[in-house]
Amino acid sequence: MLEIEVVNSINSYLEGKGIRYSTELRMGIGIPDISFNIGANCKLKPISDYFHLSILKFIEKNRSVSFNEIKNEFLITMERVKLYVLTLEGMNLVKVKNQIVKAIKSIFSSKLGTTISIEAKLKDWKGACLQAQRYLLFSDYAYVAMPEAYIKNIDLDIFIQSGIGLLAVAEKKVEEIIPARKSESCEFIQKYLATSKIVERYSHIEKKQLRNNIFTPYTLLQSY
């Protein structure tokens, strides 16, 4: 079984269950083979730029800020400040008058649902487990997926201790061997970025299409 076949088998499983997913989600701190989301608001306003979200959070925290305050806080040029603020204004998230910016709509109470990331590997389960741990910065849960025939070679205790879940994958089957533990380091802005990219790609999938699946128990636990 090739690594791409492991990925394709999981993708087919997710599609069959009506789950929104993205392959090779580029997050700067890691690129999981598959990331998917269950339960995010379909009307979520997608924002896929870290600076946009960070600046918006800074504005909301201070209620109103000047262009210069943004420039000094984020150590960026005035040209970039104007570009970021103009984009946020175009999204109806802030209003600007005389270079003073005020937030008019908060996104930091948005329902992001549950985001799960998966690292697929054929044999290097130790490396995969370490990579998956990085995904917990922007995911609620993380898994390693490997061919079913190779599972017997893995030290399962390492996965249990790290909180990383383990999936056994065959041509037409995906089985959870070890459940994942909820991340304690998932950061809202990072999760918003990841969720935005997933929802933006699969916004046409509605909740009514979602079918019971091996990840269903995680959606019953509270996630922001």
C-alpha cells in the first residue's frame, strides 16, 4: 500500500460520511496530509491570513486603535497596515475614520466546531507521531494513519501517552485503533485559520449530509 493510497482511503471515508476536509493544509507549523472539520458554522467568515486575525484581535481588545498603534504593535510598514485594515473594512469587520480603526463585528465567539488533522505514513510511526503533535496547535485532535498490516509493529503505548490517535487503513476500511486526546495547546487564531481553509473549500456540504462516523464522539465534546 502506498502513502497516497492511505490518504485516498481516508478521503473516501470522509466524503462518504459528508465531512468537510482539505489535503495538505499549509499552516506554517506543519502540513498535515488531511485536515477536516465537523460542526463549524457554514456561515463562518473565512480569514486565512494570520496578520488579519491578529490585527483584528488587537483592535477588538482595545476597542479602537490608530494606524500608528497597529504599526508599532506588529512592527510592519504603514503600507501594510493600510492594506490589512482596508481588507478588514471590506469584510465589514471594522470601520475606519481619520486613521482610527474600530471593530464593528466580533468573530472571536464564532463556532468553529471540531477540527482534526491526520498524518499518513507507511512505516515511520515515530516521526509521524512527532509531526502529529505539532498539529495540536491548530487542531482539537490529531491522528497518525498507517496501513492496517503495519499496525502490529507499532508501540501503542507511545500513542496513548502522547494523546495522538492511531488509524488502521485498508483499501475500503478505516478503523480507529487508539482514540485521540483533546489538545490542550490548540490556539484560537490558528484553529480559525485552519477551519477557514476547510470551510472555504467545502462550504457546499451541509450538516444534513453528515453521517455517523468513527469521529462522532469528538463532536459531542465542547470545542470553541
